[in-house]
Amino acid sequence: MTQTSDTVTWLTQEAYDQLKAELDHLSGPARIEIAKKIEAAREEGDLKENAGYHAAKEEQGKMEARVRQLTQLLETARVGEPPADDGVVAPGMVVTVAFDGDESDTLTFLLASREFATSDIETYSPQSPLGSGVNGKKVGEFAEYELPNGSISRVKVLEAKPYQG
């Protein structure tokens, strides 16, 4: 499972179904609920000083932005199997790297779309500098990537295992 384009996001069937369910909820029941909140607040009178109305409109804006984000993500998603447990870094894997080969200075993260960021483990996108640097590398190999300030950082891939979370 390799990244074929910057616009493709690889998803497991489970992840796709989870995001599709969220989109369906936001596009249906959640839209109806927010419309009712806005209408109820509108009936309270003067909209200039109606905090409930403004809060509901702001919530609606955020929800519609999320609907657009999910729609775009799901339109470009490719559903496939989790990556093979072969020691080659790919999206969907938990990766441990050592900075400049110093095995006391390590970072463990999930290489995945930001949609799957959890509190359990730090998540790096395959399009991020570190993510693109290590993507496709084998355990034991070094990867270089450019930092936002223009300098180059080097890491050694210590471990790459499919995410089980």
C-alpha cells in the first residue's frame, strides 16, 4: 500500500465506514438539529443581541466545513488492507525513529491522515516532512527530510509495525 499521490488517502474499510457514518450523521440528523436551533433562536427576536442565534450559526458553519472536509476526503480515499508487517514504513504503521541515529533520542508515531489522530499516539501525515521522509524506508535505513526552517534532519527507522488501535 503505497502513496500514489498527495491527494489520495489510504483507509482501511473500518476507517472509511467510520468517516462515512460521521458524514451521513452531519449531512442528515445533525443538519436538521442545527436548523431547529437556529429557528428557535430566531423566534426569540432581535438577532443582533441574540447570543443563542449567533452560537447556533457558528456551530452550523463549523459543521458545514467538516461536511466539506469529509466529502473531499472520502471522494479521494482508496480503501485497502492494512499495510503488511514487513518492516517497510507505509501509511497505517506505527513508526519509531531515532534522531541522527541516537537511539536514546527517539520518537514513535502513527503515519496516517490527520483524520486518525488519537490521544493514544502522535500522528504524522504521510505528506508531512517527517512522514514523507520515512515513507517507504525499511527498518535500519536512514531518512532525511527538510525542516520548516530549511535545515535538514536525519532519522534512523528503528521499527515499523501496522497500527492495531
